[in-house]
Amino acid sequence: MTESKIKIIWSNKNETIALKGDSWFSAAKKAGFEIPTGCLTGSCGACEIDVNGETVRACISNIKNKKGNILRVTLTSDPFWDN
Ligand code: FES
């Protein structure tokens, strides 16, 4: 079976192609998009991104395929820090 390519549309309007299992950080770098980091162990939430409406912690997740092979990514917003 061949790996299907996944198109990622970033909130900076750049688009990149990734494969299932790729790192969110390397994909973001290719797009010129910066995912903030903190603990890198999955506990602080600094790296949270919104992928097709679902919150993902980039440091403990890899890119997964979704129906249609298109992922739309934005940074999640924190209501406590967005005032
Ligand atoms: S960097 Fe802390 S949860 Fe990802």
C-alpha cells in the first residue's frame, strides 16, 4: 500500500504536504509556521494546535490522516491569555 499524502493548510495561509506519522514541528517549520513549545512532554499545553476542529498537543502527536487528506491547522487560543 502506498502512503497517501496529506495536505496541511496552515493559518498563515501556507500549504504543505506531509505523510502520516510526520512530526508536527517539522511540518510547521516547512510552512514557516511556529508552534510554541514548553515542556515537550505533553503536560503544559503550550504546543496545542487545532486540527480540523480537534485540539492536538503537537509534542506528543504525529500527523494523522483524516478523511479527504486535508488538515486545517490553527493555534488554539486560551481564553485566559487572550484578554
Ligand atoms: S510542549 Fe508542553 S504539552 Fe507540548
